Amino acid sequence: MALGGLEQKANDSPEVELLRMCCRTKIDGDQQARIRHLLQPSMDWHTLVRLANVHGVQTLLYQSVKSIGKEQIPAIVLKDLTAYVQQIAIFNTVLTRDLLKILDFLQTHGIRALPFKGPVLAASVYGSISLRHFCDLDILVSPKDFAKTIEVLVAEGYQLAYEWHLLDQDLELTLRNSKSEYQLIKNSVSIDLHQTLTVERFLSSQFTFDYLWDNRELVLVSGHTFYSFGADDLLMYLCIHGSKDCWRKLKWICDVSECIQQTPGRDWQRFLQQAAQMGCERMVLLGLCLTHQVLGTELPEVVQGKIDAHPGCSRLAQDFAQRLFDQENTLGRSFTPQKFIRHWQMTETRRDRIACILDIRRPIHGFWLKCLPNVNDRDFLVLPKPLYFLYFLIRPLRLGLKHLNSANPQES
């Protein structure tokens, strides 16, 4: 059966099929009829709500089932969903209010900033800040402003989410400023401050801050306007972001689908040419192909023709689609050989492929950071500065003792 381009998968459970049908802001008549048919007493609502929570699409599920088949939803399920969605709407409003304050604050300090994801994505792509769940604020600044932005945000009351507290403060400052992104927190508001689009820089090497700033467009959020990514850059970024995390979440596919439908007059020929020039054509085709395979999003002929000319993208999309609702999906946030292989398959230029190989250093770098002595080692045994090199031997001893003490707590 095909409904509005959405094919029913042979191995789909009713819960998965219903979730896929509901994850859209516009639902046609045939899709509505299918949703009503699926809303049977045998529906496993516990599984359905759990899947929606895992994939971050609770608000879309709630909006669809409430408007199409409210009378078929168990009262307790409807009550819980309503309460949860209301909490999301309140929290999103709080984050949006703080984003506006932060942007004004950065502007007064002469810092150019481009917010993305979060409230910007919800408002510009979904049409409402309450329809897309987000938990933090993502802000991109120029690398030359990265350290300054951290300083002014800390002065404004934001706290660094993590510090190494190294004995060498100059090294700690250098490490902080070299990170692709840094997290700062104030009360319930968390900021992910970026100086590059992705931690895996080889996936977005062409998307410099200056490039995105030159192509910026005004967006309207809660009655306020400010700059964010241009429409084409946003769609390319959403495909890069989903590819970065190997498309583990349905919400990332929904983002791409809604972004496509939000700009019906897009010049697709020009868009695809730009994606090729920016070195992200494979990731873009992968994201577009996934929206068609998973959500049935209709793609223009020029896009479908491009996908057909790159069968590797279709195979990779099919692999991600099959893993999407698999609880044993191993393509998580952590570095794994499987994730490395897929990232390699997505890269296009020689430079990015070399950078992909060199990215293997990241887990090694993380291990190296854990080996560096910090103030806790100094507090464990105070040594004069000329003997600080001994802390490299003291640190594993202290951590070993700490582990033994935690494994064998004293009886009270």
C-alpha cells in the first residue's frame, strides 16, 4: 500500500507505521484515513509513546493523533501526552526567551552570531516553537570570536559545563579554545557554542562561519527577527547533521522533510550544484533519499535522477532506514569502526578523506586528556612545581585507590 508516497514496510509493526504516518505537519486525506485505521484498541500505546520519546517526535505524534482520532486514544495516554507536550512548550518558550537575550547581549559586544537548530529550526521549518523538541541553544560564532564569546557569557553568569582543572592553566585555555564546541549553562538554559558546524570537521569543512554569514537570512521567531542560515544552507546542514550521527533519530529525518516542504519554490538544480561545490553532495542525497524511504516525502525529478545516479547513497539510506527502529542499533554517538566506515563513505574530497582518517585521533585525544594531572592530584599529594612531572605517576595511583574505595565501601 502506498499513501502519499509513503510505502508500508513489510516488517513495520503497527506502532512504527503509525509513528511514521504522524511525523509531519501536513497530512492529506488518505494519510488521515490510514491513521484512523491504525488507531485500533490493539495498538500498543506504551510502545508507541516510548518510540516517540526515543526519536524526539512526541509533539508531532500528539498533534496528529489528537486532531485525527482523539476519541480512539485511551484517556490516560491522552492525559500523559498532553502534560508532556505542554511541558515541552513551556521549556521551549523559556529557551527562546533566553536566546533572544543572548543574541542582544552578544550584539552589544560586537560579536556576530548565527543561532541554528533549537527555536530557529522549530519556528522556520515547523512553523511553531512548540512542534520541535529541543533541549539547548546552538550558536555559531567566528573562530576569532570564540574565546571572547566564552568570556562574555561567563561574565553574564553562564558557567562552563566542564573544565579539566589542569595544573597547567595555559594548556587548559589552549584546549578549551581549540574545541569545536563548548557548553555553557545558566539555570535551566544550556548553550552549545560552536566555532565549527560539526565536531567531525571533515563533514562540514567548507561551511565556514564567514560563508554562512555572507549567505545569512532573516528568520522570525516569537515576533523577533534575527539572522540565521540561508534556506539552502539550512537544508544542507540538516543533511550533514543527520549524517554525522548516522541518522539514529526519526526527528532528524522529519527536519529534512519539513525543510523541503517549507520552501516549495526551491531551485533544485542550483541547490544540487551548490551541494556538490561544498563537498556534501553525498550527505545531501542521503538525507533526501531517507525522507522518501522513511516518510514518503515526494522528491523532484531532478533530485530523484541524481539519487539514481548515485546507487551508493540509496544503499546507505536503506541501511540507516532498516536500523532506525532497531533497539540494537550500534551506530551511536561514540566512535566505532562501523561509524567510521559510514563517515568514510560520505566524504567526497581527498582532503576530507584524509581528515576522516585523522579523526581517529579524537578518542586517543580523549584518553590523553584523562591522563593529564589536575588539581585533585595536587590535593592528594602536594609537590613543589619542579616536581610536577611526578603527578603523571601519582594520577593513576590516585585513581586506582579511588576505584578500590568505591568498589569496597566501608560499612557504617
